[in-house]
Amino acid sequence: MKLLAFAGSSSKHSINKQLATYAAGLFENVDTEILDLNDYELPLFSVDTEKRVGQPPIAKQFYEKIEQTDIIVLSVAEHNAGMTSAFKNIYDWASRQKKLVFDNKPMLLMSTSPGRNAGKNALQAAQISLKWYGGNIRATFSLPSFNENFDTETGKISNKELDDALKAIIHDFDYGKEG
């Protein structure tokens, strides 16, 4: 079984990528690939740009990564109470390959931020948007106050209660395709 994990962030030191990587490592008996959105940088999507440049191969490569996986772990970063433009842009371009970008793959959708809100606005925006594009969200998790609750040296959640909550979600994660 293949698992694809990534953050909806282009930050080189993305806390959401750290969370997604940690969560991906908690799944058992999976072959894991971690994506970096910086490898999928594209011009800002618009129909005019699409007419001018066509379908960029990078957008197709991103979509193919999703198509070739069984499970998606995505941690969305929050910019101004919404999803980041980097994530929304690759998602927009990929949707031109196939409208149901996320191909009904079982998804663990997460978010974190340095603040207590844990990126919940981005998480909520993603829940609303992704379902229209094949996002089969089976579970969600938000980690508040990243700097206090995640040990970047070990790459693990340091708050036992929050760590146990994520582990329980993953233990009970429904791998089935229907949802």
C-alpha cells in the first residue's frame, strides 16, 4: 500500500510538512513518499495562462503522484485564514488534468500553526473545497501551538495527549475506498 504525504505549504521549514511526515510514519505496512510543494512550483493559474502555456508537465506529475497512491496525508498551512496560494495553485493546475484531483483516495487532513487555533481556518477551508475535487477525508487532526507541542529535534509530537489522539486516529483510520 502506498501513502503520499505533503504539506499545503511552500515554506522550506514548513511545520505542516513536519507534522505530515510524522503522521505518515505512524501508519503501518505502507510505502511512504513525502512530497515538497517547492518541487511543483508553477505560474499562477488562470485560464489565460493555461491558454498561453498549456498544461505544464509539473501539474501532471503532481496529479500522477496522487493517482498512484492509496492513502493521502495532507497538512494544510494557513495564510490569512485560508489555504496557502502555493497549495491552491498546484491544486488548481492539477484539477485541469482531472476534476477529481484527489481521486477519492482515503485522506487524513491535518493542520498546525504556532498559535492555539492550529490552522483550523485552513483546515475548514480545505474540508469544504477538497470534497468537491475527490477529497475523501476520513479523519482530521489539528495540532495547536506547534512550537510547544512538537519536538523538532526528534520530529515527534511532544504533548502526550495530542500524540495519543493522533495515534488513535491513525490506528482507527479507514483505508477503504468508499466514504
